[in-house]
Amino acid sequence: MPEPVRRIVGKAAPLEMDDVDTDQIIPAQFLKVLSRKGLGKYLFYRWRFDEDGRPKQGFILDQEEYRDAVILVAGRNFGIGSSRENAVWALMDFGIKCVIASSFGDIFYGNSVKNGLLCIKLDEESVKRLRGMAARGELTLDIDVESETIKLPGGETMSFRLEPNVKKRLLEGLDEIEETLRGYEAKIREYEAKMRPFKIPSKAVMPIE
Amino acid sequence: MAKSVLEKIWEDHTLAKRGDEYLLYVDRHLTHEVTSPIAFEGLRARGRRVRRPDLTFALMDHNVPTSDRTLPVRDENSREQMRTLAKNAREFSITVFDYFSPWQGIVHVVGPELGLTVPGITIVCGDSHTSTHGALGALAFGIGTSEGEHVFATQTVWMRRPKQMEVRMEGRFKSHTSAKDAILYVIRELGTGGMIGHAAEFRGEAVKNMSVEERMTICNMAIEGGARTAIVEPDDKVYSYLEGAPYAPSGEDWTEARKYWETLKTDDGARFDKSYKLDVSRLEPQITWGTNPAMCIGVSETVPEPRQFGDSSQRRIVERALEYMGLSPGQRIEGTPIDVVFIGSCTNARLSDLVMVARLVKGRRVAQGVRAMIVPGSMLVKRRAERMGLHRVFIEAGFEWRNSGCSMCIAMNEDRLGPGERGVLTSNRNFENRAGPGSRVHLASPLTAAASALEGKIADPRRYSLAGLDELGLEWVSPWIERNILKPLGGG
């Protein structure tokens, strides 16, 4: 069950790249796990480590001034591709609490909400501007989920939009399964009672192949 | 009011609405060894059960070796995930098609061929390519692990309703071009994010004329254009594909089902938020040159030059991709030397794909120094191909004839490209390092991959005549194969 997310204050790191797919966020070899913990060390693995697992120099999140960043400012289509929720777990385990981009892969976005990783969609110009600011020097953002605002240094604010359900989920950190069963068990039963037989898999028999 | 097929299925499964989210009942939950263990763990931690084991099916595909199944699975982590799935399936009373099952295969090949996928139902799976099942007129979503746990426990999923996009394909394919070329072209035109937030409905004459398996190819890759899912309205071809399948309805249920399925048409006047139209008769074989599926050109074209791009960030993206792929700006793609050809994956490893490859390679030889492998989409595809005698065509031509799994498409087993190795793959993703660290992947159709195997270079398949079905010397053809595979190819 995710912790409530109300306010995120911290340093932003720029990731000047479009189409960052979930294979880049965490490669498939690190999907062979049985726990969601400890995946941060594999975040952006191929960009941060060579084939023998030795650290490469220069990736933005490994640079001294961005090492403690909690906000990632990316580009277009962040998190496209594979449905692997490991991408979200790796970002969060690394310490990232919020990703700002102009668009997100649909499944990644949904996975983020379930885990309490805040994904903020802004228009391309604003994303570019924030990324530029983060690249030029220290940029600390103060993000408030309730009021849907980002406070920039110097008092300027930007606003963003969250769908009401997303916002509620982030603010409350609910156990969604519990909530569904409590609120909708009767509806589920009703559907199941009138479910037509052909929607249920028949008992399999070996056919002529 | 006029409705699309998606809207009809959506409404039929809506239990409740909360803001912009809908609670949908899930008729079929398919699950595999990689994205499920943490969901099962979540159930166990809170003492929850799988609500409907009879609607839940597990199988092993991502990790499995495609070599000899009598040998031990060498990779310890793969073995552990496979064992864990078997254990979870037992504990939660779920049917599992394990490593040794005759029905093992890639989830998006197995679902339709076993009749687990039928029109008008909702299907989810912890895998982005679940959109494939839309080819049979099902509403199918790839979901994450947390959502998977929610489905296990409640048999429902909360889903925002996607906008609808009509992708209309008209005209007739020229020889040597196919569904794969069409979907690569669509992604090339719309970009990797072109369909984000949308469900794609594929329509039009060319889609009607496609076999069910070709429709699976386009629905499968819609996800690479950012689509949330994809669908094609079901027709007689779909019913024929499913009739007699082991889990499909039979007897009176079949008759009832057929009546219902007939209602699943997109009404005239149904509204789409976006529309895209393609004349497939204009297409030449397509192949990717870069590191996402939208970086694609015709096989006779040249790769882009960064200086063509006015926007500096676009220019950098192209430069980076060319460098990663080891290609020079403006070079012809055809003739680029390759190391590996992989015919496999949930995009293009069904029986009809293999028949097309056989028609091209029959009596010809894979070039020296090229490793060419065929990984059937399922063990059932493999057995059917062997009954027909196709495997002999492949082996004589110099292809490796392997067992089923996701294989080189995701490189979680031993099948991978080495650093800097270049391959033509019939799969769906050419991301950096996707087929192994430093791998250089070109996505293409089975025919383009087969022609490239023969030349040891990226090749234009149009230079090769295709053997007629009667020239393949098919040894044994079942009624199912005749109806659903050979007939759409102009035989049987």
C-alpha cells in the first residue's frame, strides 16, 4: 500500500531525452526478481554501467550536484513500452518521487499512481523551461498535490492538473483492493450471477491440432 | 446511438464509474512468470485468494530457454521465477501451462489458439502486448503488477476510458508486403506517442481481408505507437479460428456465443476522436533503422541525415540512434551486413508467418556466417508446422528450429545478440540493449527477415520468388490449418 503523497520538496534533475522507454529505465535482466525492493541500483542501468557492471561516468543522476535529486524533468513520451512496474519501483527506490514530462506512456502512468510516484504532465514549453533551469544550476521545486501547484525559486508558481481520482489516490494512499471489495462487492456478484456461460472457458479437451 | 465495438464491450463490462475511472469486470486474466510473483506475494501477505481461478490462466514464456527441454534451465533466476509461478498456480488453484506443457508458448499466441481469447470478453495480462487479443474482437489491456494483484483479488480493474482512434487500412497489399509492414508504417507516421491515450480500432478493406493472425500482428504493435489497446470487429474468420479450440465455447454455448458475437460490430456513424488512413497498396517492405519502432524506412530508402532536422533536439536524437546502430547518415539500409536473423515473438511467430518464411526459403540457403533462428510462437505452432513438414524446409535451408518462448525479443533467456551484433528480428521493439547489451536490432516482416538471412545482409524480399503452397510438399494438413492458415494465403 503506497504512502500518501501530499507535498514534494527537493532538487530537480534534467533528463533531456524523449521516448525514454521502460527498457531503458530498467533492463529486462532485472525483472527476474521476486521482490520490489532494492531495484534502485538498476535504474537506467545501461546508461550508468558498462557491460561488466562498472560505473560509467557522467549520467546525470550520478553527477555530484544531482545525486540527491528527487524530481526528474524529462521530455516527451516518458515510460513508453513494456508494462514492467519494476520501472516505477526502481525510480522510487532510487529516491525519485516525481517525474515531470509532456507526455507519459499510459501503462507507466497508471503504475506510478498505484505506487505513489507523482507524474506531472506539463506543456512542452514549460517542461523545456524547467529542464533548462535544472540543467543550469540548482533548482529546488516545491510541489503541492492538493493545490496542484509547483513553486519555483523566487516565488513563481506553475499549475498542473491531476484527474480527481489520481489526486485522491495520491493524497490518501489507499489500499485499492480493500476499497473495491468494500464498495463494489455487490456489483461484482451481480455481474457474476448473470455471466453468460460462453464467457467462461469451457473444460478443455485435446482437439485435432 | 451509434456505437463502436469497443464501446459495446466496455459498457457490457462496466460495474461502476468513479470520476473518470470505470470499474470493469475481467473475464480472462492471463499471467506469466515475470510480472506475477510480486502480485501473488501481495495476496499472500494479506491472506487474500484469487477470486476466479477458473478465469485465470498462467504460463511461462519470458524466461524459458528455447533449446532442448530435457536439459536443466541453467539461469538460476529464470528457474526460480518459473518454479515460483508453478508453486503459486498450485497454491491458488490456477491452470498453468508450464515449461513442459504441450500448450506452452507466448501468452499472446496461446490465448487465441486455445480459445481462451474470444470476442466480446475483457482480457488483461501483465504484459504491454496484450493488445494483440483485440484482433479477435476482445477488449484487452496490458496492466502492471499492482493492477494484476487487484484483478486476482477482485476480478475487476479500474480503467480510464481511452479515446478512440480509427486506423483505416484500404487497398490491397502488394506481393511481399504484409500486416507487419503496414503497422510499422503507421508507427513511423504517427510516432511512438501518436496513439497515447487512445484505443485503436483497425478498420477498412485491407483489415477485412487480413487473416486473424495478420490482425494480431497489427494489434500487437499498436502499443508501440502508444495505443492503450487495439481492436478489430470480429467476423467469420475469427469464428473459424476459434471453432474447436480447446477452451472455446462448444455445443449450445457456441451457438449462443455466435449470436452474441454477431452484435459486436462498429455501427455506422460511430464517433472516433482521431482518424488515420493508410492505403496499403502503396507500401514497400518496411524496416527500422534506429532505436525505437517509429525510426523506420522502406527497405529501398536511405537512413536519415541529422542535418535534415531543423530542431536541435530532434537532430541529437537521430545522431544518437545512428551512432548506437553503427550506421552512417544517409546510407542505404539494404546491403547492411548482419549477424543474426530471428523469426519469432508475439508479433510474428504464428503458423501463417512460418508458412510465408517457408515459401521464401524453400530450396535456398542461409548465408554463411549468419545465425538464423526460428522460434515458434507456441509449442502448438511448432507441432502444427512439423506435421506439415515445414521444419524440414527450415532445417535444410540452415535455420535453427527451436522451442517456443519470448526469446531474443526480450533476451531474458540465452537467446540474445552480443555487443555490437546486428540482427533482423520479426519482433516489436528495437530499443537500445533490448536484445542484449549493445544489440543492434532492425525490426521487419518475416519475409524481409528471411530474405536477409539468405543474403547475410539487410535484403529486399521482393527479389525472391515465393514457392506456391503446392510446391512446399506439405505432408499433413488438418482442417483447422486448411481453413485458417492456407485458405487466407490463397490455398487449401
